[in-house]
Amino acid sequence: MSQSFDASRSLAALEQDNTIIAVIEMSKAKWLVAALVPGLKRQPLKKLDADAPALLKLLQRWRDEAGRAGHPIKRIAVAYEAAGDGFWLVRWLRAHDIEAYAIHPASVAV
């Protein structure tokens, strides 16, 4: 008998000292990226042009900052609400070794 998917159970334990958690608010022209970065007192918030390579560069910068603060990063997890054609970014990030989740707007309770 197969078990149903339980979204409340993570497949990997969250190790806060070596994980960057980022969320993206997307529009066609701009992305607003917020994150929890181990070792940083501030909670980074950055507005970018809607550009995947720029996002990857930003995540790498935050990884480097965490490393300099004594928190080598083993995992980066990114989530965003995706509608229409927004699912391509998950595939692109995963191809660059970033854990990514696209949340379909209809699945979010309001």
C-alpha cells in the first residue's frame, strides 16, 4: 500500500547553521529576494532585475558571506510562488545545485 505525500514532513533535516533559506517575490521585470543567512546579523533583502544568473550570483555572494562568518553553507533552499511560466526557474536552479520549490498560487490557502 502506498503512502500519501505529507508536505509537513521534510525529506532532509534543516540544519540552520549551514543552510541558506531564500524566498523570491517575482514580477515580470523585478524580483525581490529575501533570505535567512547563517552568521549574518541582518536579514538580506535585495531587489534584482528578473534574471536567473543574477539570482545565482546573489546566492553565491550570500554563501561566501556566511562562510566568512564561520558558517560554511552545505544547502541553499529557494521557494517562490509561480504562476503561468514561472516553473522554468525551479529546473534552472536545480541544474545549478540549488534546492528549489515552486509553489502554485492555487495551493496556498488564503
